Amino acid sequence: MYNFSIFIDDSIADNMKSKMDICNKLLINNMETDDRLEGTDIVDLSGEQVEKYRRLLICNQKKIVLLQSSKPVSEKKYYQKLFRKAHLLGVENVKVPVFRGEDSESFISDFKLISKTGNAYGIGVLLENAETSFLSTDKEVTSIYKKVKSANTGII
């Protein structure tokens, strides 16, 4: 468990180095990010770009403890690429979104597959209630979580 982590929006700092500078000033080493770094989707980063960000994280003694995905769990190829790049960046957890109109049974099936992929890379997969989805209350999230729970899954 982390005492503190911080998500710094692009409107505050538009590049990773600036975000790390803010973290340094606040004495926070645990960062959160969405699935885009400096305008590029993480799955589209080249090997050179991944290495640049990895070195930046290491040199600044930072780690990404939460990567917030923007794609539905049904996009399995996307998540395979995302976990591959996240692993190289040392990401600890990926939060998957829940969208309005998603069917709970197909979500459960897809979430289980993504969870297995995350487990293979040693990355946790997190779920959070979403007001506009079938997971709008804590009770609904708990109900679904009981069906998908594994060693590397969690609830926010």
C-alpha cells in the first residue's frame, strides 16, 4: 500500500520530466498516469521512447503505481500491447474502465482474460465503480469482484 501517489494532469505539466519535477518538489515518488505519455498512446511508443521514459523514471527514482487505461476490456489486443509496454516501464497496476452499456457477463469474461495477462507480467489489474455503468455502486462492484477475484486484481 502506498502512502501517497499523484496524478498530474497534462494541463499542469505537459511532459514527463515536468511531472517528475513536481513530484520531486512534493517529495512523492509514486506517480499515476493515463495511457498516454506526452500525447502518444503507450501502446504506440517505440522501443526508443519506452527506454527514454524508463530511464527518466529510474534517474528520478519514480515509479508508476497506477496506469489508467481508456479502452474497454473487450479490446484484448490493446491490453496485450499495453501490459507489454507497462512491464518495461515498471508499472505496478493498471485500472480498467467500465463503460455505459457494457454487458456484465461479457465484461466479467474479458476482465478475467485481462487479469491473466496482467498476472503474466506481474502487474495488478484494478476495478473502480463508475457512476454511468452497471458498476455504479460499491455493492455492484463487490458482486462483480467476487466473480473475477484473483491474486493480482483489486478494487479502488
